[in-house]
Amino acid sequence: AQSVTQLGSHVSVSEGALVLLRCNYSSSVPPYLFWYVQYPNQGLQLLLKYTSAATLVKGINGFEAEFKKSETSFHLTKPSAHMSDAAEYFCAVRGPPGGNEKLTFGTGTRLTIIP
Amino acid sequence: DTGVSQNPRHKITKRGQNVTFRCDPISEHNRLYWYRQTLGQGPEFLTYFQNEARLEKSRLLSDRFSAERPKGSFSTLEIQRTEQGDSAMYLCASSLTREQYFGPGTRLTVT
């Protein structure tokens, strides 16, 4: 079974500071990993994905994530936070093609930006 | 590419009533997923279609829930005899390859 753990249900950073949102996964096969962002009363928007190519993945809005197999981690970072980054962020894992296609999500991290 | 659409966006119903939600996936996407999200939680998988065939169903999907995808196009999710515990955001997603793209969701409130 696959699972995802997001450390820290709430993270606050000052505008312009580094954003670091943590995600650790558990998977018996090479995982496909995703970060999604959700604004209030909206669906989920795909930020970035890891699908076994480059371990450093760049996404939209200046976010990036690094896949570290030895640490089973896929942390999300952004060098300089912007007020518009305030939202809920979800890490998710999916099995490889031919297996279980569903996404298994973490419980989310709410990011607050301090002016 | 008009994105995934869901209707209605909000639904308030009384306990015991039946409700039906609709999802229109991105046109060329052959896979369609339903998830449920309760307050403060991540989305949880409910069921999954490839074209018109339903390939997997979560144990979260009780007998009161039924999902269809006629002709492999739009999908409907029906909840019969709603209960207060059914109150949640119901999300639909579609995919062609690895990524799933989500719609805006239908928020169900059962009073």
C-alpha cells in the first residue's frame, strides 16, 4: 500500500522568505509523486510532478521539489514567498502504469504568508 | 482545453433525499476519477473509470452510492438516501497519461 505523510499541518512564512513544505512517501514500487495546491472553495491545481525522470522538478509559480529516494521524501520549496501563495498544499502518490491508478493524498499543509 | 467541469457547484439537501452530481472531463481524457474531501483532510479516492468501464471502487463507496460513465464521456455520481456524514466536497478528475486534472468540485451539505 502507498501512503504520504505531510509534516506540519500549518506553516507560516514571511513574504519574501523561503517556503519549505515537507512530504514523505511510502511505496513498494517506484512512485509517481505530485504536489497540488487548493485555494478556498476550489478544486486542486497541479503544481508539479515526479515521474522517474529528473530528481529536481520545477513547477508552476516558481515552486520546485526534489525527489530523494534515500530519504523517501519529496519536499516542496519556493525561494521567495508571495502573498498569492497562501493556500492549502497536498502531496500525493500514485502507482506506476498498469497498477493502482488512484492518487493517495496527504492531509495537507496550510500555508500562511505574513506581510 | 476547457478543463474539467462539475455541476452543481453547491448542493444543499435534506437527509434522506437523493442527489446527483455531474462531471464533464477534458474531452480527450479516457480516465475519470471521483474523490471525496472532508474538512481539513486530503481527497480520498472513491471510484475510477477507464472509458465507460469502472475499474476500481473504494470501500468508502457504500451501496447508497452509484457512479456511471455512459459512452465514456461525462460521469454522474448519485447518492441515495443521503446522510449527514455524506456532507463533503466531491471532486472529479480526468487524465490521459500520468497527471490527473481536477474540476472545481461539488460541495454537498446534508441538513
